[in-house]
Amino acid sequence: MAGVEMFPRGFGNVAFVLVAYCFLNFWMGFQVGKARKKYNVPYPTLYAIESENKDANLFNCVQRGHQNSLELMPVFFLLMVLGGIRHPCACVALGSIYTVTRFFYFTGYATGDPKNRLTIG
């Protein structure tokens, strides 16, 4: 089992943080789906146009909050895996903080005022 010995003792916790981040992104995706129904923005429209939909800004803020998290996901995963090989405890702590602040970033952004994303997230 040489492959298992390559990873340090706490590396499983790094994987747990990555799975938690995935669940957060799934939840954000569900919020976008709910916003599509609520603000009447059908697929495949990515962003609503203000001239066609009076609630375009509200929907776009929900969509953009999720999209921003998806854009940063590959970088976060790569840094967590690479950093976790040498420093799993630090990566778990920092990754957990990042995941929690991503939740607050999204919920603040989804209010319709993009400035609210900066309160905690």
C-alpha cells in the first residue's frame, strides 16, 4: 500500500473539506434553480436582461454568486490537495474558513445588492 503511505495522517480531513465545498456548491445551484422559477428566467438563459425582466438584477446576483464560486473551485481544490500533502492541518483550517465565508459571500450577494457579499465573505 505504498500509495496510502504517501499521504500524511490528516489528509482525509482535507478530502472532507473538499466534499463539504462540493455540497455547498450543490446547494448554491439549487438556489439558482429556485431563483429561475421565482424570477421567471428559463433555461438556457445564463443571465437575465433588465429590459426583458424587471427582476433581472435579483436573479443575476444569485447566479453570479454561484458562478463566482464555480470559477474559483479548481484553484481551491488544487491548492487544498497540494498543500494538504505537506500541511494537512493548516489546509483543513483555512479550507474550512474559506468554505464558511463562501456561504456568507453567496447569501450576501443573493440579496440583490452585490455590496452585501463583502460583509463576511
